[in-house]
Amino acid sequence: MSHAECDVVVIGAGISGLAATHHLVRDARRRVLCVEARDRVGGRALSVDTGSGPADLGATWWWANEPAVRELVEELQVPVFDQYREGDAVVELVDGDVRRIDGNPWEPPAFRFRDGAQDLAQRMADTLPEGVLRLDSPVSAVTVNDGGALVRVAAGTEIETAAVILAVPPALAVSTIDVSPPLDASLVDVARTTAVWMGDMVKAVATYATPFWRSGGMAGSAMSQRGPFREFHDMSVPGRGGAIFAFAPAVPCEGLLDEELRSRFIDQVARLFGPEGGLPLSVHVKNWRADPWTAPGRRLDAGEATTATYGHRVFQPAAHGGSGTIRWASTETDTAFPGHLEGAIRAGIRAARSVAEGRADD
């Protein structure tokens, strides 16, 4: 088994983990290892190339009141644009009746990333010195000791470190990482039942040669009571054809293969926006509940997972007996913007500053 030493181990190379690593390396001059279970960066910021523009299968938007995103966008020169909002929305009732409504009440002004939300993560990763980021490196255990902690990576590496930042959803952390001595039972209970943002959702994206719905004065926005997909939005990138995406709750889709989900999604697009919706160039589906590095292994009963514990005091930020050895950082732990990219960045920077300043708690 190989060994390494550093000042801080950041577990997770999603937006939170990269924000923490970016701050610790650039501003605090710490020796950092950021370890990621997946073979890519971004976590729940996942963008796929469709041939006619990127499709975001996770995080998509950010808003004008979110300064942390804006600061990174400007620093890293990430190209962005305004979310399309013009035209009318539609509603699909339980009986299948589709009604057009005046205007688009579900689309407040927002911004999108021209090359997908994952571009923000990749640009952060590209600023890191060689050797800081390690992909395909799931963490199996963290042992806290007098000098800090020993982090065991499933690939067969042990990392000695002074501090650990858990930049993964709390429910996933307590489900997949063996912490010794054990975390307080009350903290584990909160973490276990804290809902994972996107963790119980299916997201689908269909691409087209043009955003055909706009020619009829439609915004590409819809709400459906019939389902299985409930919420629809325009995902077109200027100059790159058309795209529509939608969310469906994952539990009712349990057992459905991606092919069946694609078929049901396209049927709905055609019902809502016209027959051209049934003729996509491509369709992409992501079931986040089935992603082992997003959703915890133990399935909670209906209603057991809650967003009420987002930003809970137990995550602010020390996690191990007040010693400050372990700190939390994921969008679920932010007190102001949980579930947003803004929350992910804020949580990562908060944890990084806590480590750099030697604070055990806020």
C-alpha cells in the first residue's frame, strides 16, 4: 500500500471540492490532495456533448444574486448567456389535457454556461498544479488521530493529512466512508436523512435542429400533472440548435430502463410542444438515484429524507468532536443557497477558510 502526505485531503471533485481545493492551493498555499471517486470532475455538474451543444444532466442555472458563481465565472472567463424565457408556457393536466397559458411564470431571469455547467468545474481543475487532483480514487475510510487523520483510498493508498474536507453529500459520506472514531450519533442521524440534491431525480434532454417551439410563440416551458416528467425548460444554446430538458421524480421511475425513460420523455415533449418534439436528434437521460457516487447505498423510506436539514448547524463546519480535523463542504451544507451552485461554492470556500485559519468551528 502506497503512502502520501499533505496538509489537506479534499474528498470529492465536484464544484464544492474544487472550490475548496482552488482556495487552499491559490490563496492559502496549502499542500492539498483532492480525491474523486469518478473518472471526471464536476460531480452533479455533468455536461455531455450532443453534437449540437452541451446538455446539462445535472446543475444548469445560476442567478444574478449569486456572487460566488459570478466571481468564478469572471476569474476563469467562463462564457455564459441568458436563459431563454420568451413566449407562452403550457400545462398538462392529469387527464392529459394540454393547455397553453399566457406568458412564462416558471422561468425567472437566469444564466447558463455556454459550454455546460461542467465547464466551470473543468476550468477550476485546470488551474490546479499537477498531482493535486486524483480521479478514480474513492475513499473508503478516514481514521482521526492526534496528528490529524489517515485517509484510505480504495485504490490502495493511505494519505496522512492534518485536515479532511468532506465535499460530498452528507448522506453519501456517512453511507460510504468508515470514520473512526465514529462520528457522533446525532450528527450521523442528521447527515443520513439530509436529502441529496438531485439524488432522487431523473433528468432528460432532447436536442433538435432548431428550437421549433419558439416559432409558435412558445417558451419551451411546461408543467405536467400527468408525468412521468413533471417540469420542462428550454435548454437551447444560442447558435447550436434546440434542446428541451425535463425532471422526473426517480422513485416512480424505479425499474424503468433508460430506453423506456427516453421513450416516455419524447412522448411527453410531443404532447406538450407538437409532433416535431417526437423527432429528436439525440436524447440523454441521467437517473441520479442510480448513481453510486451521488445517492447513498441505503434507500430511505418515502418522506424520510428531508431538505429541512440543509445548512444544519452540525455541518458548520467541524464534524469530529469539535477537533476540526474533518469539515463538511457540499451544497447541502450551505446556509444561504443549498441546492445551488452558489451553495456548493460557498460551502467549499467556507470549509477551506476554516482549515486555513485553524478554526474548529464557526
